[in-house]
Amino acid sequence: MAGVMFSFYNFASLIDLNIGIADRLDENRSESFTILFCDFTKVPQALIDANLPSLLRTSDSIVHCDHYYFFVMPYTDRYGTGIVKRMIEELFATSIPSSAVCYPSNGENSTELLESLHVEAKKTTRIDLDCLYSALNKAP
């Protein structure tokens, strides 16, 4: 198992790609994929680099902006996302602030999904993810 890293500046395109795949393969339009945000401020970067990619599946994508990490997980619903979050917290032996949104229930395109994630993170973690606007090439 190994998550695949992508540039943060390709984040919106990565989401669009996952939307295209989901629309092609998932006729019932259930929670086709989830975007999980985690704040790794309390975790040393060397520990993240050494352990995080091996925790995820090869179909999962990782993007990050500083200590904020975002995971795009195909065919993962909210329940599965909760399991991944628990695995991350066990791996790093600390509580990790996080939020998640699902396609299509939280948005029909990358802009809607990233804006939903921004709102959700602010509500649940009190973290302002203004960095998401740079992924959308917009000003906050």
C-alpha cells in the first residue's frame, strides 16, 4: 500500500479527474470518493514522510500545503474515512484535527467540493483553509 503524492497546485485537477472517473464508473452516484483534510502541525515532518504514504492505498492521492494534508480516496465513504483517520491517529499517537467532504453529496465539481471543505474545516476544527483558494486560482 502506498498513497501517491501530487502537487498542491494540481489539487483541483486531481479532484476533477476523480469526478470524471466516478461519473464513468459509479451509476448510482453514492459517495464516490471522499476528500479528507488533516492538520499535521503536531507531527514531525520526517515522521510524516516516512510513514504516511504506506498507510494509504495506491489508488489514494495525497496533496499538501505546509502541514495541511489532503487525501482523495476513491470508493471511500464517510465511514471508511473515519477508519483511515483512526489509523492515522494511531500511527502518529496523537489526535489529528480533520474534516471531510464527499462527492457528490458535498459538491458536484472541484470548486464546490473545496469550498465545502473550507467551510467544514472552519466549523469542525476552527482552521481557515485559505490555501484552498490558491488551488482554485482564486483570491480568498
